[in-house]
Amino acid sequence: MQRRFLLASALWLPLCASAQADYPSRPIRVVVPFSPGGAVDGPMRAIAEQLGKRLKQQVIIENKPGAGATIGSESVARAPADGYTLLLASQTNAISATLYAGKLGFNPIDDFAGVSLLGREPGALVVHPSLPVNNVAELVALAKAKPGELNYASSGNGSGQHLFMAMFASMAGIQLTHVPYKGSGQAVTDLLAGTVPLAVPGAAAMVKHIKAGKLRPLATTGTQRAAQLPDVPTLAEAGLAGYSAYVWMGLLAPKGTPQPIIDKLNAELKAALATPEVVGYMNEAGIESVGSTPAQMDAYFREERERWARIVRQTGAKID
């Protein structure tokens, strides 16, 4: 028995080494657990195109939205750990680790290995022009005069847009009513129509609507003003000291993916982020490119889980 095991191991190890050395030998699939056209979907498509050129294999984007990013994430957690199925994660994944605790058949943090943190952008607190407020102070005053009567849209229960606004409402001492949608696209459509007058989506996608006068910006959520909205204060500047939240995107692989494959992906991702095509896209979109080591991505993901777990406890946010 032991001799057969050793013989099998001796045959298997060279095959594994060969597979890693040949990686990738077929197309790579990146699961985006959000709807097409969202804050992280577009940037990942731009990166995927350049990554595919460098790896000499097609990098296919597959959208699997729903349930706070857990549907798409679970499909990757259960995929073979061979580097051919990857996950685009965001702050929503870190939030879901708390909101969906005990309700999932996988661990949204521990079942993955970090590849790289790709980029981040602040959110933008925007209102439809029909809402009679011009700044955060006026919004807070209106909300206090009409507790629970102001609705805000989000891309879904447990999404970053949900928790960004929940944190704002908690810190401002106001009551807002959450209206969750199935993705950013539907939420923004109703926001632009004035059906739901308030939201805090990623700033980059809102710039064109703001410049067109279709939305009024009140603040951004980062620690510094957004480059494309230099005249718009941060929420901290607007009176909510300490408020900070970012829409971020990072690439993960299933736990157990061989380190040489993760290292190769990491190196090629950093090179893809530095290409003129991706640099131009990110600059135009107002997204800060990052690029990190796998270990830094792992640490950041866990830090975000703890950070949002605190916010969930403080705000009492729920998925139902």
C-alpha cells in the first residue's frame, strides 16, 4: 500500500509541476459577482483584455450577480484550485462575510487566496435635482424633519452602496429607508428618473451624470476629494469626522491554488495595470490603481471584513 502511494505521488508531482509551468494553457474565467456595468465590472474588463494579451490566453468575464455577491463567490470557492477560475472581489464580499454569517455553504474569506488588490475609488453621495438640498447639512436637516420618508437606492442588500449609506445615516443621526435593487444599473436608472432620490454609488460612474446636471453631488466618501470632483467635499469635510469608505476591487483565487500560479498572475496583473490602455481607463474613470502582493491582498481583505463587521454591528444593518 505504502509503495503504491509513493509511486503515485512520484508520478503525480511531476504532472503538477508541468501543469504549473505551462500555465495558462487554456482560457481563464473571472467571475464578477455583480451585474454588468457596475463600478468594478468595467475596470475588470479593461484589465482582463491586457492580462489576456500578456498571458497569451483569453480572459473571460462572467457576471454572476445576486445575494450580496455570494452566488458568484460560491461558484469560485467550489471551482478547482488550478488558476483557471478566479473571483473579482470588492467591499461587498467583505460586508457579506458578516451579513450572511451562518447562512452560506462556504467561507467568503477563508475559502480564497489573494492574488492582487487592483484599485479603489470613493463613493459619491448624490441626489436627484428634485430633492431640495444642496449640501450634506441640508440633507440631514430634511431627513430629521421627515424621519424615514427619504428613500435611498442601492445595488442590493449587503452591497457597499447599502452599507456606505447606512454608515452615513448612523453617523448623521438620521433615518433613511433602504430600497435595494438587483444591481447598480437598475438602481442608477431609477435614481436618474427621480423614482428614488438618493444614493451613494461609485463616484467614477456618476461623473458624467453630475456634469450633465442629472444628479447633484453632496459629498464623496474617501479620505481625500475625488480627482474628477475637486469642488465636492468629502463627508468628513462636510461634518462627519472620521467617515471613510471606498469601492475597491481585488482578484482572488480558490484556496489551495498553487503559489507559482498565484505569483505569475500577480506579476502579469501588475504589468497589465501599467499598460497605457489600463492607465488611461483608470485615470479617465477616476479610479486609483493599486497593484499589491498576494499577502497584502489577503491582509486587506481580512481588514475590510473586520471594519465592516463593526459597521454592521453599529448600524444594525440587515439583509432582510
